[in-house]
Amino acid sequence: MTGKSDGNSADLSGWLEDGEHHLRQRVYYEDTDFSGVVYHARYLHFLERGRTDYLRCLGVEQRTLHTIDEEGLAFAVHHMDLKFIRPARMDDILEITTKTTRATGARMVLEQTISAADVLLTTATVTVVVINKHGRARRMPDDLAATLLQARGEEA
């Protein structure tokens, strides 16, 4: 992602490289506390954007998953481990990376990082479960699991 952006959705959604999704986000005033440091809960927003645009870059349209069959399909965060290493500050350009480490049955595990100027700020391991439109666990379709694993060069 270099040069002038033409504003298309590919620019907004980041890019895939070497099995990882990369998304750049600027830290705005609204993301910070009174001292100009990013408020800890805002990291969840940055990580969610990374996961959402990762799926978008893989061709997975979350809004259509709800109607793929009579059961419907959605993702819900089940568990998240976060490690805050260094703070982000107002006007930093963050790079959020996301990759799938496991996609089987009714869950997937994603590894995410947030960096600024090549300095690691935050790491996260996120377990996401697949649910139906009634909020009950359901099996991930094989083609979806394959898409998630192929992004990192593996077969389902």
C-alpha cells in the first residue's frame, strides 16, 4: 500500500501478504484518554476492524452469512487473550495484522498484533465461535474453513 489511494474498498480493507492480513488505522483523538494515550478498550475496536477486513479480503461477506441457509451463520468472540506491551498515541499509524491459526468444527483461532512504526504494541489470541441465527453453536462450513486455512497456505 504505497502511493495515493483511489479510495476503493481494497484500500480501505487492507491487504493479504504471506498468510497475514494487514490493515492500517490512524489513532484519532476519540481513541485516546486525556493524556493522548490510546484507552485500553479501544484496542478491541482496532482488533475487530482487523478481523472484519481480513474476512472481507478473503471474500467472506459477513452480511450474507446470516442467510446462507435456513440456520444462518454468524461469528461471536468466545475468548480473547490480550497483552499490552507499549501504548499507542494520538496520530500514530497502527498496523493491525491478523492470521488464522486454527479453523475446525465450530471455532477458529486468530492471532493478531498491533504495531506502530514497526514497534509491537499489543498481541491478541482470539477464539471465535460459529453460531446460528438463534445463538447456538453450529459447524463451520468446510469451504469457509478451507478459505481461512488456505490464506496461510494450508489445507483444511
